Amino acid sequence: MNKFFLNLGVQPLANNFLKKFSSKQPTYNLKLYFNTKTKMVSISKRIPSSVMFNSKYPYRSSMSSTMQSSFKQLSSEIKKKFNPKLLLEIGSNDGALLTHFDKDRAIGVEPCKNLAKITRAKRYYTYDDYWDLKLSSKIKKKFSEVDLIYSANTLTHISNLNEVFKSINLILSDEGVLIIEDPSLLECIKNNAYDQFYNEHIYVFSAIALKNLLKKFNLEIFDVKNLPTHGGSLRYFIKKKNNKTRNVKLSVKKQFDKEIKNGLDKFKTYKDFATKSTKSKKLFIEILNKIKNNNKRIIGYGATAKASTVLNYCNIDNKIIDYFVDTTPDKSNRFIPGKNIKIKKYKKTLLDNVDYIYLGAWNFKNEIFKKEKAFIDNGGKFITHVPSPRIINK
Ligand code: TYD
């Protein structure tokens, strides 16, 4: 049974960066639920994939050096451990991972046509379709089977998880490996990162909920790794249950134990998270108002989907935050979804005469702090809302 635990209010689509601000953009009510049987945490409202992931999708995987080096490292690990004859990436974005593999051994699936175009131009075989049974059958006809499927921050964006895993089962070889990577619910709860929830993040997986889901498809997790990306992610290594060539590693039990210890299987944990998120909102608004009352200047850094959730939940607009800076080409000269705050193409001088920077991309704190050492050395300060709202300068 799905039990409600948190209402994050009326929200715009978190990647809807408009050229001209309009208060009349599409919105939905963002509410979070915990399923007491499957232990899955999800949002209630399902926006059609075609509305969220289309040729205007702005997010680019290769925009940060942290992500680039993470993909580079992973590709060497995959080659060394699994040496796949054919790898399929679901949600290949701009090819940040794919391009580390030979062109005849890697194929991509990317429904956002603007992004699929980028890997196609680099001569990687890329399907610009949504991941479903129809597409999986089409790929099967052409390639017969694949022995490694990788998917990062994509499967949790698809409403029909039954079809997702059926489609995977159809094409994955018997001894093949599925690697998926998504924000960790445990880290999200620990960080009080309520901003991990928005229209695209339909689910935030715990290892426990994923295990329950995979069971239905005769799949099982055989290894799991904690990653620092996206504010704390889990990389799951999954195999077919009948495949006895790989043992289930101790890391899997350790992750389950940790999640149980932190109550991820209990509704009360989510009620507590909701209470903390409400408090976080109050404190964040207080901190920003206090700074503004002292006539100081605040800007935002990293126009993330997460920031859009925070600013709309806390109702922060351009009276508080002058503008955002961001390196993503398709976000510049546009507005934060739902808010009259302009995003400017990042350049260092945009940080001149700024007193405080709200860290929209808090998950890239280390990378950004390194890059903006001069701002900090000159007395500039950052503001974050994770794990609780505060001013930071180290
Ligand atoms: P990310 O946290 O991956 O986004 P989301 O919450 O939307 O999934 O995105 C990071 C954003 O921050 C992206 O728009 C690029 C931007 N960014 C910068 O502008 N400068 C930087 O130095 C870094 C690391 C990120």
C-alpha cells in the first residue's frame, strides 16, 4: 500500500528552462509516497515521458569534470572485469560513457533527439527511442543479445518499471551483467535532500526496494558500490538468478543491513524525513531573508533540477537571488523553472561583487569550491541546504 509522507507543493517541470519567464507554465503537485509492501519510495504524479524527455532536454552528462572522470574510471572497470562483446547504454545522454568504448562494441539508447544526435555524429549506433519492449525487440532483431547493459540515472525516470525490466531480460544474455546507477535513498534521507524528488525522479531506489522488484524478473544484485556522484549514488551489479558463474558479494548484505539499521523499510523514517524537510524549508528562508535584510547580494550556482525543487518549495524568487550561473549551453539566458530568476552563462566575472552564492549544484561542492577558490579567499560565502541550511566557506 502506498502511504503519503511529504508534500513539496506545486512544482514546475524541473528541467523546463523557459527563454521568457511565464507564471503560466505547466505545474503539478509533488507528493511523496512509501509503499509498505514493496518498500519503494515514489512520487505520485506521472508526467508523460514525451513531455519530459524530448529534443529540448538540456541536461548534459559531460558538463562536469567529476562526472567525466567517473565515466572514464567506470569504463576501465567494465573492460577489466567484464570485457563485454557488446554494451548497451540506456539513457546514453551525450555519450559521456559510450565514447570510452569501441564503436562496434557499444550502442546507445537516448530518446532526447538533441543528445542522440551528438553520439551519432561520433558514429556510435544510437536509438533515439524510449526504453520499452518494442525497442528491446527491435534491438534483439538486429544484435541478438547484449552481454552488458549500463544505465545511470535513467530507469528511475521511467514510470513502468515492470516493462523496463522485462525489456532488459529480453535482450540480456544469460551470463550478461546489468549495471544500474541511481541516487541512493539512504544518502538522500541522511542528507535530508528532499530535492532529489521531482517529476523526472519518479522513484528513488533503496537496495531493499530494488531487490524486491528484481525478484519478480528472476534478477538479483550480486555487488553494490557507493558512489559520491549526484549527492550519493549506488551502483548495482545485477545478474540473472540462474547464472551461477558469479557469486553474490558481501557488499550486498552490508548495504541491506545498513538500510535496515537506518529504518528504510519503516514508514516512520519517512515521516521523520518529512518533518525535517519542513524545518529545513523554514530555516533556509530565514537565512536568506537575514542576508537580504543586510543588503547583501546572493546569486545561485548550478541551475540544477534539484535547485528548482528547492526554490519552488521555499518560494524564493529574484527578490532574493539575483541570478544563477551555469555552464550548460541550453540553460543560459533562460529562467529557473517556475521562478523569475535568470540563468547566465558562467563566467568568473559574474561572481564579482557577490557576497553569497547558493549552491544549487551541492553535489559538486568540491569541484566548485576548487574552481572558486578566489571567491572564497576574497571573503565570499556559499549557502547550502544540505544536510541542513547553513552558510559554508570550506
Ligand atoms: P546536476 O547536479 O547533475 O543536475 P540535476 O539536479 O539537474 O540532475 O547538474 C549540475 C548542474 O550544475 C549543471 O547544470 C551544470 C552545473 N555546473 C556548473 O555550472 N558549474 C560547475 O562547475 C559544475 C560542476 C556544474
